[in-house]
Amino acid sequence: QVTFEEYMRHDEINAYLLRLAEEYSEIVTTELIGKSFEGRDLILIKISSGGANKPIIFADAGIHAREWIAPSVALYIIQQLVENPSNTALYQNVDWAIIPVANPDGYEYSHTKERMWRKTRSPGTICYGCDPNRNFGYRWGESGSSTWQCTEIFAGRHAFSEVETVALRDYMLPRADDIKLYVAIHSYGNWVLYPWSYAMLLPDNANQLQEVGEIFNDAVYAVGGGNYTVGNSAQLLGATAGCSDDYVLGGLGVNISYTLELPGGGSAGFDLPATQIQTVVEQVWVGWQAWHQYVEENY
Ligand code: 0X9
Ligand code: ZN
């Protein structure tokens, strides 16, 4: 069963996704898009009323291991879409494709060994792990990433060196024309960030990205979910090359591409107490409904 009273483990999350696909087979399908380095199933869930080439909202979460609230938000979106009958309109004209735990090896490692683990778990010669959010193949290896395997921002030995980033790429690539909104769900800091991230440059549609980002913030703010700062990633946080949002915009040509940084909490920011999951997921969900409305009205 799904719960928002505690952080779920990867096997529980996958079991829930598979159960939804069985129980709601008219609208839910799961797809094994790859295996993690340590062999865990990378399961993507698709929620659709059927038909081909509909606009897709794509979200991944948990690409950074320690950001536990991100998979919770992805799961809440899934649960609301599938199990709340008042939300059926949200998948009539728009398909949803969501991978709630994009880096399960790291996620599990952060549960069992080291709470603040961030990267994947592929071994180097000295240190483990690559920062999957520096590993995407657009302007890979430029500012804000490292060639040194022991840093938290190690970009990998080459772009797409990690099976987890390859799985995301290979799912999105053939569907790029249909993906209308891409969101990488992270924590923390209440940011809605848009490209470019590799350098302090604005994409052609920066105005649209700013506006659509504010649609999310306005909706969440109205229900007491706090204020998100919407803006260009490099301007707000400094340049970071090899991130998924840049690849999706620059490599795939999906115009609306964000990194959503959820609220922080706990002593380190990433360790939001489980007692706050329910509140955060409910507030953020309102923002996603506003995003859905934008996609429905514009595509
Ligand atoms: O460093 C990151 O990957 C992100 N912060 S996090 O605390 N979740 O690790 C910030 C990414 C900023 N860059 C882009 N939006 N691409
Ligand atoms: Zn992150």
C-alpha cells in the first residue's frame, strides 16, 4: 500500500506501481525502462486514457538519492491520478509518464548506509558514484561539474555513462515530440528552475518558461504551500552542466523543461521529517494540476 506517513522503500514503491497496473489496467501501464547498476528495476508508470500521440507530461524523481521527498511527490501525483475518481479529467487529453525513483541504488543506499548519499552507486577506481544530474549529454562536462570521481558533482567518465540516465534518455528520445512538459523533481529550496543551466544564457522561450513556472508557484502559494522562486537556473544557483533539464530542452527539443526543488526540512535540508510529507505532497499537487491545465489548453 502507498503511504505518505513515512518514506517508502524502493521495493514497496515498485510493488505499488505494479499493483496499480493490474488493478487499473484500462488506464495504467508500467514499463521496465532499464535496470540500475546494481540490478534494480527502473519502472516507469504511464497513465493514459488511450490513443496515440497525445501530449505527455513527463516527470522523474529521486535521481538524487537523498532527496526523499521527491519520490513521495511523484507517488502522490500517481495516486491522485489513478485512485482518486475526481481526477479522471486529468488524463483524458494528456498522458502522464512518471518514474518515481530514477536512482534506486542511491535511494536504497541512503536508506541503509549513508543518509546523505547523492550519486549513483557505480564504482570508480577509488570512489563510488556519478552525479546523474551532471551526466546528461548536453554541454556535458562544462561548468559546475567535476572530472574527479570522489566529488559530489562527478559528471562521469563520459556523457550517459550511467545506466540510469541512459534509461531516461532512451524512453524520452522516441517520444520527444509528444512530451510537452518535463519536470525533474528534486529537493530542496523552493525553486522552479529552467535552462540554460550550463551557462548564464537564456533560451529563446525564457519568457514562456518564466510564465509557466509562475503558474505552478501561484497555485501552490494560494494553498499555503509557500513561495517558489521561478527563474533561470544558472542565474539563481550558478552554472551546472550535464543536468537533465538542459538535455531535455537542448537535446530533445522539449521546450518546457524544469527542475523543481521542493521544500527543505530537517537538519540537513534533505531530511524533511516524515510528518511533513502529507502536507508537502498535497500542496505541490495543486501546482501540478495547474501545469496540467496549461498543457491541456495549449497543446
Ligand atoms: O545540483 C543539482 O543538481 C541541483 N540541486 S540539488 O540540491 N537537487 O542537487 C540544482 C540543479 C540546478 N541546475 C539545473 N536546474 N539544471
Ligand atoms: Zn537534486
